Amino acid sequence: MKTGQVKRELSRLADEERVRERTLTDERHVDRTAALAAGACRVAARRRGMSFPAFVARQVRYTGRHVWVWQGLLLVLILSAFHQVGVLLVIRDPESGLFFYRRLPLLLCGAGVLSAWSCVPFFARSGIWRMAEVEAASASWPRLRTAQLLIAGGSAVLMELGVTAAACLLWAVDAGSLAAWLFLPFLLAWDLILFLLDRGRGRHFAVRSSAVLGAGFLLFAFVWKYVSRGAAGPQDHTVTSGYVWVLCGAAALLWILQIRRIGRKETDRWSCA
């Protein structure tokens, strides 16, 4: 047998071995998942009478506190970035107000998007670790999803309030500018996250969400770079129109409607099951 034929035969055998090992690994994962799901279902049956506040407290005990620590670290990172940007600009040139205010909408928009994105790892953990079946067996999807939205969404709102307080204290940002550059991106990012969450909880949910939010922020930064060129002073970036609050209200209403829609779909799936 020639050397080339030997190499091709060895390559074919190696490919077959890799396929066999992957199949065995998947079978072991299925067996382990089935056993864990059965155990979780038995535990859930014993706790069927648990009240919803007690169920939320249990979710906080096992997973929520990790999310809060993660969001707290992100909040500290955002506040540190705000402080450092302000200090560097003052030290560098106290009269560089226009330069700063051209970047202020980008800083606020990035903080709002990051605050909303902080919930994505929490929603995606079952898909990442391939444990969605065990999670579904431990409680009804409507109850579990509502608890997750309450834990992660509530802390994200508190995180956004912390960013708002920092922006007001450090830079005296007015309410209209906060609504346009901070609240609206936060609400729109949440709407996108819920839209993608409604489309599927696969292991690629975190990647898709991060890619969409990142692309949206880059698009805004690209557009803002050209829009802000003609600014004559910081007052040109101040938003005084009341329409921005209407947009925030519409985004918040869409947020609520999506949560209700996800809850109804999960209830229907659970009832069919």
C-alpha cells in the first residue's frame, strides 16, 4: 500500500473514531439529563404547593444572588468609567466641554445597553450548560420565567437608576437627555432581548443577543459621529422635546406586552405538556 493510501486510511479511521466518541458523549449526556430531570420532577411534585414569593426567594438563593453580584460588578465598572472620563477631561483641558458632550450620548447609551445586557447570561445559562430539560422539570415554565424576569429585570432597573444618579451628580444631565440617551436605549435593548428570548432559548441565545445589541450600539455610534459634527456647543445635544418621553413610554409598553406574551406562550406549552 502506498504512503498516500496509508495516510488516507488513517485519516478515515481517525474520523470514524471521533464520530464514535462524540456519539457516546451525547448518549451519556442524554442519560445524565434524563436522570436529573426525573429527580427534579420528583422534587417539584413535593413542592407544588409552594407560594410564588417563596419560589422567587428560592430562585434568589440558588441563582439570583450570582446575577446580582455580576450586575453589581458591571455597575461599579460603569461608574468607574464615568468618573475616570470626567477626571481625565478636567485634567486634560477644563474647556473641552464640547468634546465631552459629543461623547456623552455614547457613554449614556453604552451604559443603558450594558445594563439591559447584564441579564442575558442569566437567561442563557440553561442553554449554555445544556440543562434546559432539568430546569423545565423543576418547575412550570410560566412560574420559572416570571421569577427570572422579576429577579433579573428588577435588578437591571435598579442598575439603571444607579447610572442615572451618577450621570446627574457628575455631569448634571437634564431629564430629557437622560430619557433620550439612557432610558430609551435601555428599554429598546430589553425589547430586543425579550424578542430573541421568545424566539428560542438555545445555547446560542447569548451570542445572538450580544451580537444584535453590539451591532445596534455601533450603528448608533457611527450615525452620531456624523450628526454631532455640526454642533456649536453642549446645548446642541440637550434634548428638550417631549416626544422622547412618548418613545420611552411606547418602548416600556412593548416591554410589558412582550412579557405578557411570553407568559401566555409558556402557560400554553405547559398546559399542553
